[in-house]
Amino acid sequence: MIFPLQGSLGPLGQKFGGADPNADLKALVDAWWSFNGTPNDSGPNALHLTPQNAPAYGTGHVYAQAANLVAASSQYFSRPDGTDAALADGNVDYSISLWYNLTDSNDYQCLVGKYDGASEYLLYLDTSLARVQTRVDSQNATHLGADPSCTLGAWHHYVMVYSSGDTRIRVYIDNVETGSAAVVSTFTQVNRPFSIGRPGNFNGQYANGLIEAVGKFHASFDASQRSRLWNGGAGIALY
């Protein structure tokens, strides 16, 4: 008779009484949107999103399904206001992780953004120039040159990490650091509208393609934690 190892089988192991191997990561979750056929948040704060302009779902990478956004139809997901404390930044450690598969070479496609005239944080891809950008509190940004991981029509893992210890933001594509920048002025926690697929309430810079497994965490992820989310390119389904 063969017995499954405790905690080695993820949800299957949990089903049969094993320990959750990702319990430590889940303890750091502020929000987790799988987009596996739903815009609901699986994390502890139930920060469910509202679909805008009827986005559909396509084939996912980590999950069976992923959000399939069409920029020409101005499709995105949003929170109704910017008052969710779990989605705010401020001078505290936090990380944002997601998987994307963009299909168009439009300038500045926003994957995740909190914006209302000024940014709280924005995660962009400029697919026309194959570069990535992360901006925090408007004036502090990594704005990187050509990066081969911006290849269209393929799945990639994007992680943005902010560390309050050295006040730097760092960007990782497919588990490789592509750049970092210091936050050089007063870091102000603000309450901007939150969206996935466009920058907050800005009418433009829509993402065109697939997005899934979007998570915000109250921790500055180290190499081990980032590698677990990357999982050799397969990703992990936390929920």
C-alpha cells in the first residue's frame, strides 16, 4: 500500500489530511485573484473585483482559465473605490505577483494599477519597445530597456517587490531581476482606485491578452519565495 507524503501534493494532499505546503505564503496574502472563471478574491479580505465591459475568460497557465482582456473593448477589472487598506502601499514591505500573456504591441499596457491623477503603484509593459516599467507614487520608477521576456503570445511571470529596509522597488520577470530603483522622496500612502488591466480610473493603456494568478502580499519577497511562485515556470495555485 502506498501512502501520500504529508504536504507534498498541494490541494490533493490537503484533501486527504496533509499539511498545506503553501500555508506560509497564504499567511502573507492581502488578495489573490485566480481569474479561474471568476473575478472574486480567494484571499482573507474578500476584495472581489467588478468586470468592466464584459471581459471573457480564456485558457490559463496556472489555472484552467485566465482573464482574457480586449483593449479595443476597454475591458478591465476594478474595485469601486480606493479605500481598501489591504491594497494600499505606504512605506511597508509588499510584493505583487501575476502571470501575463499579452498579444498586442500597444504602448504601455497596464497590468495592475492604482491611479487617480497620480499613481500609488503601476505595473506596465511597453510591448512596442519590449520593456517593463513599475512606478510607485508617481515619481519613483524602474523604467527599463529592452527585455526579451516581453515576448508576445507567451506566458511570463511578473513580480514587483518593495522593501522598506532599503526603500527600493525591484522588478523580476520569469524569476530574473530586470531592474530596481530607489524611492527618493517621501513615501505617501494614498487611496487611489485599483484596477487590473488598466491604471486605476485612467481611461487608456489597457492590457490586451491574458492575466491570471494575481496576488498582493504584505512582505518583500526574497529569492526563495519568488522561486516558489515561479515554480520552474509552472506557477502555483495558492487557492
